[in-house]
Amino acid sequence: MKTTASARHFPSLRQLLPALISLAILGLIVLYVHPEQLGGALSRFHLAYLPVVLSLSLAYYLLKGYQWHLFLKPLKLDHGAVETILIYLAGQPTAILPLGELTRAFILRQHAKVNLGEVSATVVVQELLYPIFLIAAAVPGAGQFPGAQAAVVVALLGILGISTILLWPRAFNFVMRFAVRVPIIRHYAADLRSLHQDVIFIARRPATLGPALLGPVAAMIAIAMFYFTVRSVGIDLGVYQAAFVYAVAHLAGGVSLLPGGIGAYEGSMTFLLVAFGVATPVAAAIAILNRAFDRLLVTVVGTVVFFAIRRPLNLRGITLLPD
């Protein structure tokens, strides 16, 4: 029984394997650039930009937490926006693990005894809408790369295709006929069908439109944070170009299926910045700095928040992954 209880709260080596692969890719990027050159590029960072990028990073996660609160409103939970935002932040330290975005759903279930499927559906809808706004932001800067506009259109069609599968029962059932031939999908087929129904319930409600409109605001804040990170090392990159680089890197990290996109995100961001004329060590430094400003701050804040609210909200612990 002790082994089972432990497995519920800590990921196994197999579950951590994608994270280890991501870290290995990140290490290869550092070795390719050469650590001494990367260190020299990182030393170009101007501390005057630190309050700006950290404020934008915190604003992004606070806005996303409030947006999640609005997505949860149809479920008629009996707690306010502040508690939802705190739970959202408490779930962020594990967000780079596989399915880590669902940690906040597990925490909320412990606190409010809600239906896990419906809460998980709000997370799916929120995270599915965000790339659409990023793709839209990437369009103006795509004109500087041959074929980039076509790639952006393909990415948009991919997101719309996934949305169609999730929201149209006939499309979902058609895909599941073939997907259940894969053993792991067959094992979770009932859970996937239940999640599909919950996603439809959340997405089709008129109340979902309001929080969805906060998505473009969150995307602009994230792009602004990346833009000022670029400026912090003395690189003058246009706003449209910055939006394109950030959006494509974010999407590349997502389709890589690596936890948090670590490795794929930094690699694609470095490649695109080099294509815009940025020196390779500086481009890699920008990618690493942006990752640090994006994840390091919220990981520290989220950890502090979790231990601060653990006793008042009667939380037993963070379940990193579903059984």
C-alpha cells in the first residue's frame, strides 16, 4: 500500500523520461553554442529590464488564473477569483511535467470536491484557445520568411482540426474508432469520451465567450515579455518579428510533446532569431533568459503559494500525474 500511495504523488522514472529528454536537448544546445560564448552573451543582459520582464511574467499568470476562474463559473463553485488564482499558481510548479497543466484541476478537486472531468475540461478549453491567438499574432511577421505564411496557416488548420475533433461528436467518434487500436488510448478510452463530453459542455456555453476574449490579452503580454527580453541584451528586433519568433517557438514546443516544450522551444527560438540576423550565442541566451523569466518566477511563486494555502484549503498534496 505504501508503494501505491507513493506512486500517486510522485512520477515514476518512465513518466519523467520526457523531462529528461528535454533537459538533454537543452544541454546539447548549450554545448553547441559553447558555454563560454553563451556566458558572454548572458552577461549582456541589462538589469534595468529585469523589473519589466518579471512584472509582465507575473501579470501573464495572474491574468491566466483569472481567466480560468471565469471558465469555471458555469460550474457554480462557491469560491472567489482570489482562491482560483492562488490554486492556478499553486499548480504551475509541475506544469512542465507531462499533463502537469492538470495539476490545478487536482488541487481544486481536493478543495472544492468538484467533478474532475468538468474542471479538466476548463483547462483543455483554456489551453486550446491560447495557440489560436498566438498564430494570429505570428501572421504579420511571417512575410519575411519564404513559406512561413503557409506554415502558419497549416498550424492554424491543425489547431482548428483538434478543436473540431473535441467539439464535434461525429468527428470525435470517427477518430476514436482508429485511436483505440493503440493500447494506451484503448486503456483510457472511457476517460477520453467523458472528457470529450465535458469539453463540449464548457465550450458551447455562452458564458465561455467572455473569458475567451482574455486570450489575446494574455498573448500580447507574453509577446511583450519576449520583446523586452530581446531588447535586454541589446538586440533591436521589431514587434512583428518578435511576435512571430515567440509564437512559432511556442507552437514548436507544443507539437514536440515534450514536457513544457523544453528543448524544442529553445531550439526553434534560437534558430529563428539567428535567421533574423542575431548571433547564435546571443540567440541562445535570449531563449534561455525568456524561459527563465517565464517559468522560474512562476515556479518559485507557485511553490510558495502552494505551501501557504495547503493548510487553509486542506490540501493533502500535489498529484503530479493521474493514475
